[in-house]
Amino acid sequence: MKAIVQDRYGSPDVLECGEVEKPTIGDHEVLVRVHAAAVNARDWHLMRGDPYVARLALGLGRPKVRIRGTDFAGRVEAVGKDVHRLRPGDDVFGEADGAFAEYVSASQEVVERMPTNLTYEQAAALPLAGNTALMGLRDLGRVGPGQQVLINGASGGVGTFAVQIAKALGADVTGVCSTRNVDLVRWLGADHVIDYTQEDFTTGGRRYDVVLDLVGNRSLADCRRALTPTGTLVLSGGGVFEGGSLIGPMGLIIKGQTLSRFVGHRLLVLTATPSKQNLATLREWVEAGKVAPVLDRTYPLAEIPDAIRYVEGEHARAKVAITV
């Protein structure tokens, strides 16, 4: 089968479209014929081995996992003997390593039936970004009706879902983005939009119950100034590539974990884990019209290096999809 493979760390030029063996499945896994995938910041972090400290887990000299990609949507081709809720022919979406390929194998615990009102490309945009937003706001932020919520990075892959999910949870939502994305964030349902080229959300005087930071470009002190006295800061900044770093956005996250023991604010680090239950929630909200994926561009499988180059340079807004 065709797949995007990587045998060394580096720029998108290290990615090659090659022939690899079709994956096999275990008793609790499904084999999916991938029709679409999506690009995330995670992909370029893994591609570059950035921050460098992450290579302790990813592989010191070269990536342990050769095939890139995480998000996928497609049709089930085969199931393991202990899989009973999915069957061949089902249209599904989910998260698994190796999604930039014609086939992917995945645990049944990270796969769910696709929303009936989405294309494969739209469905592929949901899993990682939608799950990250859902866990950050519902589970860590404990967002509820009437709360004031600010999304820093509201026009990005996770941010576009976060605005909609915060609204679905009943919050009053403020989105922070650049000038060119103001109309998009307002269209997504944000009650207030801050153009960061014109206004600094940390000094504007408004205070928020929850700040979801998806950029990592402001200090903890800055972000805390925007919180109510008992507010919650959720950190999940992926950043953009700036030539490589030792710890990257992890520095801010480590500081947040340390400081949280000594202040009245809740300073939390978001580590999103794949979940079929969360995918089912996202599917229900999509089918109910509460959440909708937004696609910036679509690339064919062979042009994934260009797609990642576009995303890591901070030019993309919303999601970039891949057709397979």
C-alpha cells in the first residue's frame, strides 16, 4: 500500500510517499481503508523531533514510528475476533498512528462511526482537534452555562472546534485571532472577537472564568491577568516551528504545573487521549448542528509534505485535510 514514511528527523523533505506492507490487526482492532486524513501540529512536531527532549520517547536517532499521521476517516475492511460493535462496511473516524496511508489499523477503543452528515475529509478533521477542545473545556475547564471563556488561537485547528464546543456548553465565548480570521471566528459563534494585532486580551480589563491557551505565546503572568480570582487556565499550546528547541512549549507547561501549587488559579495542562466516547459525543453534536469542521485546504496523499509545510508555517486556519 502507499504511505507517507519517514526515516530521519527534519523538514517536510524527509517525508516520502512509498510502498509499505498493509497493516495486520489484532483481536481488538479494526482495519480501515483510509479515504481521508488530516494534518495536526503534532505531525510536524513528530516529523522534526521537536522539541528535542521528546526524542527520548519518539526515538533518539530516527522515529520509532515510520508512517506519519493520526486523524483518519474511512471504511472498515476487517475486524478482529473480539470486535462486535463495528463491522466491515461501516464508515468510521478516529485516531491512530500511521493514518497517512491507504490503510490503518486501530484499536476499537479509538474508532467511532462517522457523523452521517459529513464527508470523509470533514470527518477526518474531527478526532484529535475536536477531542482536544472537548477535553480542555468540558473536562479540565469544567465549562458551564453563563461562564466567560476565552480561546487564545480561536481560528486554528483546535480553536475552531473550541469556540463551537464552548458555545454548546453554554458559555459566553471570546475568541482571539488575527485580523484576517475575525469574520471566521465570529461565524463560528463567538460572542466577542479580539484581533490580537489591535488589542491585548491580557490587559483589556475583562476577566474570564476559563482561558484555553492554544498558542503558548504569552507568559503565565500575562494569562493569569485575564482570569477571575478563581479562574482556570488550560495550557495546550503547540506553537510553530522556529528552528528547533530543547523543550519548546513544554517550558510554559512545566512552569504552569509548578506555579499551580502556590496560587489561587487553577493552572492545568491538557493531555488529550483518544476516546471512542468523546468521538461519539462529537458525532452527536455534529449531527445536531452544534459543531461543524472547517476546512482550509485539501491536499492529495502524495502532497503531504506541502500540507505540513503550510501548517507549520502558521499560514493555515482551521483544518487541512488529506484525500487518500
